[in-house]
Amino acid sequence: MSLQIRTASNSLGNLFVLLEGELEIESCIILKKQLIMLAKKNPCSIITLDFQRLEFVGASGIGHLVEIVQHLVTSHVHIKIANLRAEFIRVFKLYNFDPCHLLVDDFKLDSEQETPVGRSNRKSSEI
């Protein structure tokens, strides 16, 4: 399954980006461009990246994913991370980047609960 990126916004203008499927090097390049574009169009918004439905990250993709998050943080983009698995946290730390200060601990997306992506302005793209 290729990577699907679904975005939504809430009434405060904050953005939710749900990553679903598989993240490979090619899709990382597109993801980075989309996130930079979202940040430029919405400079005051908090962008929450949700990893709950990310099934697989290729070896080359994880390095690029860390670089994307680092780039957004150093560019002063208001970014949060939701549902990041422990193995991804360990990889982030291997790159000398601790994502723990970006983690949202009360954010859940599951099929039994209405989600921010399901509620509003859903956009989906498949890479």
C-alpha cells in the first residue's frame, strides 16, 4: 500500500495530518513538500502529524522522516506528533533528535471514535 496523506483542520485552524500506509524514500520527498506548503499557508497553525495508521517505514524513509521533522522544528513550524510508536522514537534518538517534547499524549484516532480527520474538511492524497 502506498502512502496516503489525509489532512483536516479544526475550528481553531489547527491542522491534522494522518499518515496511512507505507513510507518510502519517494513518498518522503512529497510529504516534505506538502508539509512545508501547509506550514507556509498556515503559519500560525499547529500541525499534528498522526502516525497511528503508518504501517511500514522503509530504512531510507525513516531517516528522511527524522530530517523532515527536524527541518520543520528548526523552521519554527508549530508541530506536534501523535501516536508515534516506540521503535520510531528510538530511531529519532539515533539521529540525535528527541521527539518527546513534540508528542501529544491525549490524541487518539480509532475507528470507534469520531476523529478530527473524519469531522472536518478532509482531503486525501495518495502517493
